[in-house]
Amino acid sequence: MNSLRDFVEKLREEKELVEITKEVSKNLELAGIMHALDGKPVLFKKVKDSKIPVVGNVFSTRQLVSSYLGIDRKDLVPRLVEALNDRIEPELVEDGPVLEEQGEVDLEKLPIPFHAEMDGGPYLSSAIVIARDPELGRNLSFHRMMVIGKDKVSMRILPRHLNLFIERAKGPINVAVIVGSPINVLLSAAISSKEGQDELDYANSLSPVKTVRLSNGIEVPNNVEFAFEGIITAETSDEGPFIDLTCTYDVIRKQPVMQLTKMYHRKNPIWHALLPGGPEHKVLMGMPREPTIFNEVNKVAECKGVNLTPGGCSWLHAVVAIHKNSDEDGKAAIEAAFAGHKSLKRVIVVDDDIDIDDPADVEWALATRFQAKDRLVVKKNEKGSSLDPSADQETRATSKMGLDATKPMNAKSEHFDKAEWKKVNLHDYL
């Protein structure tokens, strides 16, 4: 699998793609249909006021991500961990599909959705910014971008790597923006890398990546649908409101303005729309944090799996499975999980006989193996997530909770083990 469009064609062939042939409006209607489909991959062939089709919900489940990477669902997190720990630098080439067409930027001609009635404007929701610092190297990161003009956007920038690049430059910086990326690039842009680590190395380890250099010197994957050259200026403008990962509205803030100066795209391009707060948003933003949690937990205990749960917005709540070797492993895993994902608000640690993807199985572990008097960890006045509306919106201060729902090492196993049944083939009886 090489590109987003290759995977969309695969979904069509396997009859997993909903194709909308009726013309739809990018103003509320398109997003409304995506939401009604509840994560089903969809292609909008005709979008009013644009000649470009739109695809959405493409990677809305872990199974879809696994299908693109050509692996079993159970092997997904181990594969992400393997790629995180064994990064490979991508090859720079002279040409690629994204350079097939180029010209001036006119955002009004693109099928950029106005998602919901209270939004501040149309938003580029799947856009990835690629920036380079002379000393720290390349960085990829997601940034929502509200359209404020024909070639201008107001972009949400948190105090992370891109913000550091801007501060170090002490002035406007040249960047690239890509839309319509394959899953390996999308996941790499969402992962929490350390300063100086190139996210495209991670993407290339997941699935091969080749890059091309734009005229402003920034290298981008050569198979994305769109690439823009941009300048992040010193100007600021209102950004928001906008629905975030928690399906609540984020507030209006003054944010940096980016001037888009040139556009590149493939012939007959496809626009990737990411429904804010939808299943695809949760998969792409939450799942890349699982290998970072896994690595931290694995330093203190034998980690067997991590799941950032949908009910916790795929961001704030996690379930971690370990194989216990001592009674201290459960609480050690709790502390390590919080270190592996700073936004984490609640973590449940279970034994490796529990299905961490099954909420009922996790609750069973809580019901039968957890005692709050000595297995509960509460952390007060910790820095949490800006996405959590219950946290202090100025300081991000929050309370965190860890629950050790593992079996005690010194207990009789029959008191905590699940009963087993004879395995039968129902076809022999029905």
C-alpha cells in the first residue's frame, strides 16, 4: 500500500466504502453525513463549489489501520512499538505524484468543510505541518487551521515542538502543510517524539516513505494528495470555536496566522476531511500515544498491551495489561503510564488474562480484583490536558487516578481466576 488513494480504492473493491454520488454542501451537510455514518469510510464524489471529491472516516477503526499496514489487529500496537524503537530515515527523491500540479492558493475553491454550526469557520482538520529547525531537524505535527482568507489560516499551536521552532527562529518561519496522507504519516505526526527526532523516520519504519523537496526547501512525502508552502507570521487572529477530541467546543483564542504561498497536488486529487471528535479523529490522535505508554510501562513491568479507550475520548483514559512479577508492578505501571502520556487522567492496570479492548472484561477485573483502600492511586494538582473541559483551562491543573486491578501475588489463584468451560463446536449441536 503506497498512498491514501490506494487504500480508498482497496476499500471500494472490498465494498467497505460508501460512495455518495449526490452533490453535497461543504457547509454542515458533508460533516453531518460523516457523523451519521458513524465511522463508515465514505467518498463524496460531488461537493458544491469545488471540483475535488472528499474522503472521510478512512482510518476510523483499528481494523482499518491494520488492514492498510497488512497486519492482524492483535499485532497493531506491537508493530507501532517496533517502529517507534527502530526508525528508518526516508529516501529523498527528485519527483513524485504530489508535484504533478502546482499553482496559486485559493482555499475557497477547495472542499474545506464548515463542520458544525458553532464553528468559527471552515477548518482544515487533517492538515499536518512540516517544519525544520537548523539544529533540531524536521518535525511533523497536526494543527487545526481555520480559514480566514483566500490564502490565510489561523492555526492552533500548543507549546510543543513547532512552537519551539518559532521561538528559536525569532521571526516568521517557512513550513509545508500536507493534506491527504497515508496512515503511516498520519500516525507519525500524532506521536509524542522527543526533540530532535524526525517523525518521518517513524513513518518510514511503519511503511516505506519517499520525500520530495518543495521550492521553499521543505521535504514532504511524495505521495500525499496536497502540499502547501506556507509562512507562519507574527500576526495573530481569533481561532475557534471548534469541536475537539472530547466532542466539546474549545474556546476562542488569539493564534498565529499562516500565509499559504503555493499549492501542489496530484492529478485529480482527493481531499481528506477529518470529522472533529469522530472515530477517525480518536484513532489518529489516541493510538499513537499507546506505544509511548507501552515503552514507559515496559521499563518497570512486563507490559502486554495498552488501550486508550473510546469512552475516555481515546486520550484521557487508558487500560494497561501487564504480566506481574511482584506486587509492586501494578502501582509502578500506573506511574509509568502517566509518564508515557502526560494528558492521561485515569489508568486501569490489569493482568494479561484480561481483554483490554473489552470494557466488560475490564470492569470484571475491577469488580473482582480491585480494592480502593490499598490499590487506588490519586494524584492531585497535576498538569493534565488542555482538551479536558473539567481541568483548569489556564493552568491545565487536574486530578489523576490509577487503579491497580491485578491479582495479588500471594493469593490463591482460584479466588481470582475466571472459570473455564469445555470448548464445543455449536454446529455439532444446532
